[in-house]
Amino acid sequence: MKPAFKFALKAAGAGAAACFALSASAATVTIATLNNPDMIELKKLSPAFEKANPDIKLNWVILEENVLRQRATTDITTGSGQFDVMTIGAYETPQWGKRGWLAPITNLPASYDLNDVVKTARDGLSANGQLYALPFYVESSMTYYRKDLFDKAGLKMPDQPTYDQIAQFADKLTDKSKEQYGICLRGKAGWGENMAYSTTVVNTFGGRWFDEKWNAQLTSPEWKKAMTFYVNLLKKDGPPGASSNGFNENLTLMSSGKCAMWIDATVAAGMLYNKQQSQIADKVGFAAAPIAVTPKGSHWLWAWALAIPKSSKQQEPAKKFIEWATSKEYIELVAKDEGWASVPPGTRQSTYARPEYKQAAPFGDFVLKAIQTADPDHPTLKPVPYTGVQFVGIPEFQSFGTVVGQSISGAIAGQMTVDQALAAGNAAADRAVKQAGYQK
């Protein structure tokens, strides 16, 4: 064998060994997230991160919302370390951070510009002044409606509708023979699905989950009135199978022209105004979430955020990824790919200052105001011992909130009466807080 050829073979072998060593040492970061459009877009754009960080490989686990919550909770409470990044919310983050289950977010680079992140979002993802997750998007809730259908029927949506007005509009705009439904609302069981929305209805009707002594209030006149209104409205003017519809299902119905109105998360605005995703992009109008007897708690506050469990073996690469996914640079990437209307909302003040965003997202300032005026510390008309607009900020809420959600969903499906659903829910809520020692 000629020496030159020998050398070339050696060099090739050394190169292959180096490549193998690099791929063998590449850290795999496993990300648990939910199957909504913003997260699917994150996965789609993530090769840009891997290209810039060849020593990090991303492994995606994309789950339906209720399943994600169960899997993340199981992983974090058992410390199994299955996930390196979790998509969790404003409910879990402070509680899990306080218990030492999440890696604190510290030493962010100056280029990240943490002060640019909306203060409401930072506060909601902190416990005792320590940040435990970075917000991917932040939302409140609002009313979407079809301007063309309102004009045709001679109706005018006020900036601040009442629930009585919403019911009147829904009656006039329902035409089931055309598959046109006056209203679409969440009916799918889950503490973060139907209970997120219906708790805002209860709040604005003057109700609360518990009184100051932690006695459950689900059989109160306010709950009965709010839930009877909600169930009857969906039965009369909602789509068939409403008890199975969550955020994603209603987004599909609204964007395909089946709903005259939809009350849900402000994050949907970018999707409804996106001509590639929505058949009604040029026909959609918006207004504040409706109110009944009080504006308190009528619109929620939520953040989907990226957090790193303490049990992760890849904390540094995971941190690198969540910094990238919540950065100004990532927002620019989405704008290039999907348009400015579709960038993750509610997280950065600089987004709202961009002329391109203002032009593409006529709802932008409205959404930011809704986020900034939602008040988790004073969510109800009467005083309460908990924080949270559309949830009760205690660990037990996950289980009893879901039980109540199943009962309410059953009432929409006609399997039980509203009174039966609320009696069962009240018993579950009371039992949970008694066992946990809240009631003295």
C-alpha cells in the first residue's frame, strides 16, 4: 500500500471517528408539548436550532392537552426524568417551582432581554420572586364573531357584550340546515378545557369556587344560573357533539365558517386572521369576553410556557433550547414563515411595538390590554381564599376540576341535569379540600 494512500485512509478513519464521537456525544433533549398550531409551528422551525447547535438533538413528544397534563404531572411528581422540557402553564409553574420540582431560570444572556418579556407573564411564572419557566405565548379570552353574518342580520356587536346579548345574537344567527351555529364554546371535559371557559362564566355571574372558609359553592344560585345559561346556550345554538369540543375542535369549526361567534383564547386571533389557515380571515371581528353581573373574572389569564424539570439530565442544552424558542429571533422566524399575525402573542413588548405586527394584527393592542387587565389575585365578586381567574391555584384543583368538567360535559350531552352535575361537582370539590386540610 502506498504511504500517501495509507495516510488518506487514516485521515478518513480519523474524520469518521470524530463525526461518530460528535454524534455520540450529542445531547438529546426530549420535549413534551401539546398538539396546538403554535407548538406544531415550533417543531416545524426547530431544525434551525439544531443546525445552530449540532451538539443538541431534539426529540418531540406531542400530545393532546389533557394527556400532556397527565403525563407531565406524573413525570414531575415521580422524578422519572422522562422529559427535559415541558410545556406547562401558569397554574403548574408557581406550584411546582415552590416544591423544588423545576430548575430555576437564572443567568439568561443579556441578548435574551428579559425586561422585554411582559411583566404579567413573568409574574405568573414565578414563585417567591424566582422565575421557573419562560413564556412561549400568553393569552386572555375574547369574543370572535363573523362580521358578514352580523351585517346581513342587521346586528351590531358592542365592544363589551353582555351574555344576554350573546344569547340573543346566537338565536338569530343559528341556521342548522346550513350548518351555521350561533355559538361555539368549549364543552370537552377537563380542568383546562371546559372548566377554563365555564369558570369565567361563573365569575361574571357573581359566583366563586369556594367561600373564604373553603366551603365549595357549586350548588349556589350563581353557579346554577351560570351553568344553566351555558348548557342551554350550547344545546340550543351550538354545534352537534359540543360536549366533545375543546379549543382545537372549535378553532376548526370557526375557521371553516361554521360558527357565528366563538368565545375563547386570544391566541386564536392570529390563526383566524391567517389566510392560509382560515376561510374567514377577512370576515372575523372581535370584542371583549362577555360579562353578566360583574366584569370581574370575565376574561382569563394563561401562559403556555417552557420549563425544565429538576429531574432532567440535560438541563444546560434544555435551557439553550427554551431560550431560543422564546426569543425575539424565534418570533422573527415565525413571522417569515407564517406572517406577523401568527407570531406567539402576549410575551414580548417589542412585538407590539413592531409596525409590521400592528398592521398584520389589528387585534394586537386589544389582546395585550386583555392580558394586562386580567386579575388572578381578585378574580371574583365575593372574596375568595385562592388565586387564579379560570382555575383555583391549589394542587388538588387538577383532579376535582376535571371531575366537575366531566359532570358539566355530561349535562351538555343530556346525560344528567345541571343540578345533578353541580351536586356531584360540589361533593368532589368539598371532599378534596377537606382531605387536603384547607377547611378548618
